[in-house]
Amino acid sequence: MSLHPQKLHQIARQVNFKWIGKPLKRKEDHRFITGNGRFVDDIKLNNPLYVAFARSRTAHAVIKSVDASKSSKLPGVKLVLTGKDVAGLMKPWPHLIPTPPYYGMAVDRIRYLGEPVAMVVAEDRYVASDAADLVEVDYQPLNPVVRIEDALSPGAPLLHEGFENNIAWKKRYVYGDVEGDFSKAERTAKGRYYFHRFISAPLEPTAVAAQYDVHSGKLTIYDQHQQAPMYHARYSRVLGIPSSKITITIPDLGGGFGNKQSVYPYTALVAVAAMITGKTVKYVAARSEDFQALMHSPDRLSEAEVAYRADGEILSVRMKVFDNFGAYLRHPDPQNVTRAFPSITGPYRIRSVEIDAVGVFTNTCPTGPNRGYGQQHASFTLERMVDKVANELGRDPAEIRMANMITPGQMPYTTPVGSLYDGGDYPAVLKRAMELAGYEQLRIEQARLREKGLLMGVGVATVVEGGATAFGFARLWGGDPRHVAGYASMAESASVRVLPDGSVLVAMGTVPQGQGHETVAAQIVADVLGVTPDDVTVMPGFDSDAHPYSASGSGTYASRFSQIGVGALVGAAMRVRQKMLEIAAHRLEVNPADLTVEDGKLCVRGHPETSISFKEVARIAHTRIGDLPPDVDAGLEAYYTYHFPYSGTVGDDLRGNLCSSYAFLAGVAAVLVDGSTGAIEVKRLVVVHDSGRAINPLILEGQVNGALVNGLGGALLEGFEYDLDGNLLTSTFVDYLPISAAEVPEITLDHVEIPSPFTVIGAKGSGEGGTILMPVLIANAVNDALKPLGVEITSSRLTPFNVWNLIKTTFSR
């Protein structure tokens, strides 16, 4: 049955939602809390070999030689490979733009501390580790560059030949009449900001295993990749094996947050070891290894200029951004820059925007996606600049935001970049946050405390969270248009199968990492088929041989499940529903349009006594085939690939609707700052979130709270720091300081549901907005607190030392 995505939107609105919107507890939690989760390291493998990596102890050096003779002689060691060996066994990782060759191991030069220089495979993980320590590397030391400014300075050491001034990538984007809008403005404001490196640190570190059957040439990979379906083809290309010979299995995944898109170099290296030895090979990283050499979120320097009128209307924004991509430029970066474009103007009626983007190589860990991927960086700059406009005009920051916000009557709203904001009441959400925070009373309290010499600040911030991303983003990066010009929408696949006993089995191309997909999918399918969630079993994890998937982006990332994954689920379930209606109508001798589907029955509308049970329809489809309608096939299952219909290819103007939904968050924070120590105490924290229709409010609450705490940790505690020699100073949780429950203040979280008119059931994204919002919300509050001292917050990392040092530096000028 043909079911175009636009038609699917219309049909889905006719479903009687009985389970969608209910706060059901997560079905999958029972196996987790009882210790029965099945993670990569839990998989029982027969006599596996174990991998350990010899890692560089310096940040920048030429490799003169690698001597693994002592390692190879250690009893139990089966294989030792150097970077040069690996470069001869596999192809470098592909990208859509020119990049230096990247194999996941150093070939001729060390470019960051902790970079693998040799891979040891042994019968025991401890033997492998001991053997890795015996690898001897003869280095010719080179001067490292760690900071963005140093890497770009004249005469700085170059990391890669052919990439002058350590510029990994650069591109300028202009949307709208920037020059004209700046000429019309009475005033301009300028700012310079730094956004630091931090990650989400999933509980489960990197763990990969691979099996290779030398007789069939079949490679089975046990992986953690959030985009494993898409990387299926990439593994084929890099390893030189047909996709049909590769099986990727993702069991339970102990957190992802974007970080688990960066495991792919280790996956390929472990696979190479399995292919050479013909054995099962396994690698489980230590936390310090992941901190050193898996991925970091890029740090960024931003220079911004805002053109605005004397009445506070913001006309245009210019940004020059310098992203530190570390030692290599790996897919999907430079997406950290472009991922923010769909919401780069926030919730405001900004007419034009210019982004001059530069990616920089440094002797630091390569970068990758982190929750909120680049949107934190861009929102930090924009929202700090909005506060600057308010300060220069002597007006309240909330007032300036209200004056510039897109109104409900302007929705759907097309931004200068081409984004199609899909509905919402931004002013109402901000007003709600201010009411819950007692904003006016906070300002009164602030004035009272300032009279006593206490530093109290009240911050306001708003962000638009783009949900799901289209492959058209690749067009924004540059490169050869022949390779990227055709990329358009995002897609996902699902299958729904009704078994002979009436139970329902669901499989999806998404790769869950704790978001509750099994529960949410069961609720959706139950509503479409008129059964209960307990009747629906959702296959956990992902298996490329068993789960349906789309090569156009399957997986879980960019808050895409509630829009794109749900579209696939509804499409597959609708196909099954239509077939059920045909079978039931034939049996009851009525028109399919006259039937309703609910409570395990298919009934004639208005005559509930004339019905057939769901289970009876299943029996007919599978075993009583003689009772089927003449033109209906046996069986009761459907496969559906959904693609979002409201985005298209990106043209030469680089405009387009590159996200499927646009959630909105508004926050108010009140803080006290100790001027003598720099310590920050969050006294009040209120966030109001519009994520469209809430499929499961209980899970939504957990997702948003988790993101808020993630962002709060990044603002107040967490961060990667290097010394000027390229040594990572925060390689363990002792130094990195992850936020704990003890540091989390009371959070007031409220939800506004304004369904999207474009997604299948009206849901928007929800898992990243809190991480985007919190760094700038806290920064705005701290900046407000320090205003009497003449101190301006220009950095996202607000540790007590950093704040104290900023105060000290300001007073010493």
C-alpha cells in the first residue's frame, strides 16, 4: 500500500490516542535495575583475544621507529600492529570534504597525547596491557600547539602538510542582506566569547568486539555506534568487505549523547585484528583512554557583532567562529559549526546573519558530537549578545527578548537560513518561566542584597532546539557539489509484525541509549493497532541482519526519534492496520471505512456488537488463509521507511529546512557569587519547555532534566584542560569533576505542549535543549551578579577559580 509521508501525517491525526501521552513507566527498566542489561562487555564470546593500545606520551612528534619486539615475545601475545601496518591494511576514513588521512592510529607522526601508536592483541587483557607498555617508540619531538590563537599564529608548527596556518576547514555564509541591515541600524554591539571543551561522559566506556569467519568471510561486529546503520557502508569501504558480509550488532548501550558516534576508528581496528587472527577480538577502554583519545566537544572562540535599533529591535548578527577540531578533522565535523545554523537566530525576528567559520588543527584530542552539538556554542554567543544589547540600552534582558520574539501569528516562520519553525508561543513560554521564578520579586531581592554588598544575579535565556537533521547539511560543508548536492531529507525505517497468537513484534533502525524507545514505540503501535503496550514487544538494540534501517541516516542522534523514528513506526503500523481492516471488513461484510480499531477489536462504527477480535484477524492472516479477501496476501506484517517531507535539497544559496522540528526552552536563574572565592550558588532555577506533543510525559521529564543537569555540569564544573605542552590535565573523574546529585540545585521544570504541524504525531525534539540552554543561562546570571564590579563573563566555564581569577584580573587592570 502506498503511504506517502504527507498522507501519513493526515491519517495519523485520525488515530484515537489512548496510550500516547500517558506517563507509563519504562518497560526496559526491569532488566536494567535487576542487572540483566546486556552490554558489549557482557556478551559471552568463545576464547576471545583482547586488545590494548600503546599510546603516545607526548603531544607532537615525528615517529622515527616503533619497536614491538619485546611485546611480540611476551607469552600470550598473538599480534602487534603499528600505524604503518594499519595504513597498509585498510583505507583512510572517508569524508565529503578534503581532510588529512585518518586511520585511528598514528602512522608517521604523533599529533596528540594518547594517540594510539601500536595495537597489541593477546590471550588475556592484562597480558595485552603489559605488552602495550613494552612497545618502544623513538620520537623526534616537535613543538605542540594547543590553543586556537597559537595554532593560527604566524610560524606556528603545522600539524598536517597542505593545511596552511593549521586551518582544517573554512567557509563563509551570508543569509539575507547583512550589509544593508547593518547600515540601517542606529547602534551595534560587539562581543568576544570562548566556549570550552566538555562531554557527556556516558556511563559505559568504549567497548567493541569482532568475530571473523575465515571460511565464509563473514565479519560480525559488536558495537556501540549510535549511527551504526549508516556506518555499515563505511566499514565496508574502509575494510574492503562487501556490506553483505558485515553484521553489526548493538546490544544495550550505556549512554551515548553523541559521544558514541566516535567509536568507529576502534571498531575498525578491532575488526582488522579479528580478520588477521581469524579469532574473536575484544576491546574495552579505561575511562582515562576515552578522556584522552575518544572525542571531545570542540572548544570555540567567537567574535560577534549585532546591529540593532535604538528601540531594541535586533536586525542582524555577524559571527566569526574558530572551532578547535583537535588533531584530525573527522566525520561528522565540521558539523559542530553548521549544526547550529537551523536555529542560529534563536527565537528572534533577526533579518540576516553572517557566519565566517574557521576550523583549526591543534595537538589535542579529535572532536566529535556532544549533546546539543554546536548549538550550545552558538546559543552562548547569541544570548550573551542579547544581554549586551539590553545592558547598553539600560533595559531588562527579558524585555528585550520579548520585543524581538517571533509571535504565534507568524508561525510557521521561515528564518534567513531557510528553517521552517513549526509553531510555538515563545513569548508565552518565557512569561511562564518568569512567573514560576517570581521574576519581579527576584529583582527586588537583588536590589536589597546589593545594598548589603552581596553579589546576586538574575539571568534569562531562551533557545530554539532543532530536532533531527537532514543530510542536506553536507552541502553546507563545501567540497565537490557532485557528491553532496543531491542530499536532502532524513529517513528512518521500522517493521511491525503481528504473530499468529496476536502478539506484536516491532523492530526499528534507531539505536537507543536509554531514551525509553521500547516503551514509547509500544505506546505508539498499541494506539495504531488498538491493543495495549503489553501486547507489543520491541526488539532491543540493533542488528543489521534483523532490524530494518535506512542508509540515509538511521540511528539515534540529533533528537530525531520522536519525529523521524516515530514516523517510521506509525507508517509500518498503519500498513498493518489497513490490512487488518480489509480482512475484518471481508469477514463482517462491511466497508473498511466503516470500522473502528480499539480495545483489541475491530467494530462496525455505531454497532459495537458487530465486531471481530484482533486475535481472530491475526489467525485468519496466518492460518485460516481461506478466509482472506481475494486480493489480500497471507501474513500480517509491514516494513516502512519514513522520510521527512518538509525539507529538500540545499542549493547554491545554502538555504534549506535542515531540521524536522524546533522545540523551545526559556529559563530563569538566580545566583549568588562569592566575590572572595568565585563560588557560585544557584538559588533559583526555572525552565519551561515546549517539545510539542509529549508521547510519554514521564520519559520526557527525565530526558529534559538529564539535559539540564548535563549543561549545568558543563557550566559550573566539567571541562577538558591542556597545558601548553599538550598534556591533558583532566583525564580522570578526579580532575574532570563530573556533576553529582549533591551539586544539582532544585529545578522547577514546566512543559507547554504546542504540537508541530509537520511531524507525524506533533512531537518535537527534547533531549538536547537543556544542555544548550544551561551554560548561557548560568553565564547570564553570573554576569548580572558581577555587574557592580565591572566584570563581564566571556567564557562558558565558570569554575570558582575561573570566576575568582576574572574578578582579580578586572581589578588589577
